[in-house]
Amino acid sequence: MEQKTLMAADRQARGKGPAGRLRRSGMIPAVLYGHREPRSIAVDGHEFTTKFHAVSESTIIRLELDKQSHDVLIRDFQEDSISGRIIHIDFLEIEQGKVLRTHVGLHLTGNPVGVREGGVMESFVHEVEVECLPKDLPEHLVVEITGLALGHSLHIRDVQIPEGLKILNPTDQVVCTVAHKRAEEMPVEAEEAPLTAEGEEAEAAGAEAPEE
């Protein structure tokens, strides 16, 4: 897996005011956690969005900070509710040779035989919690579903994983299923409302009215 590098710098001032000024200058406030004291840092917003089109907990990033390299994962982030821009990031420093826990996305591939027979594909799990050494961490897990038949499900225990990786989700958790199509309900025609006494009299009067 190709490792991407991201430049970072320490930030001394904290609080909403300094953080807001950082964002207006194009930087993203961040915190580096791990086996050391938390460290307030900032990364370039343009560089981050250019190199990372999607935020993933399974991508190991080499953070260059004060002429030192730190291997990190994105543990959490915040987005602006209006613009969608990332406004804060929590980086978790990892140690090579030490087991870590994180989340890895599932990529379903293939056209299930059950769908070709008229079924509907339903997906329930989009990522799994895993445990492994940093060197064994995949960016995602590919799940082949071509053979999934109508009325059948694929469980966590059925997901093929590389050596050195352990999935922590329950083994009987359903990842996806091919369900039967629900019968479409036919629209019920509205019944004619019964005539009231006044309605019956009006109808009778209309029937008896002479033609002009």
C-alpha cells in the first residue's frame, strides 16, 4: 500500500479565535494523539484535500512534523455543516510492530445471481472493525458476491481476509442479502360515499325536474 506524506506544523495559540484565523488562512487545525502527550498542530487544507479525496481510518499517513516523521491514522474529523469542508482532524500516532485497532471499509464486487433472478440487493455493513499490525492494514476489503443466491445472505464469517488481519465484528452479523421483491400493492379505488338524506332528496329532485 502506497503511503502518502502530509506536512504539518505546531500551533501555539488555541481556542476558537486562533482556530478561525487558521482556517481563513487555508489551514486545518488538528491534534496529534498517541503514545506521547497530545500535540496541537495544523495541516494545509489544500494539500490535504488534494491527496485525500475521501477520509478513511484505514489509510496510514506519514506526517512530517519538525523534521520528524510520524505514522498516523485519522481517528476523527469534523466537517462544516454548510460547505462540507473539513475544519478539524484528530490524528492517532501508531507504532510499527504494535497491534492497532481501526475500521476498514468493505467493497462489494460482482452481480449476484439472485439479483439476476429478480431479487433485490440489500447491504447492511459498510465497514468492519479490525485488529492487525500496521504493515498488514489494507485500505479496504473486497467482498465477492457474484454467487449470492436469491434469499441468501453473506455474513462476516464469509468475508475473506488477508493473513495477519482479524475482524472484530460478530461472525454471524449479516453483511448483505438478496431478498425477494415485495409484491407491489395495487391502488384501491375509492368507494362511492353513501348518500345522505339531503343528498338523496337532491338527487330525487334533480331526476324529477322537467326539461326546459
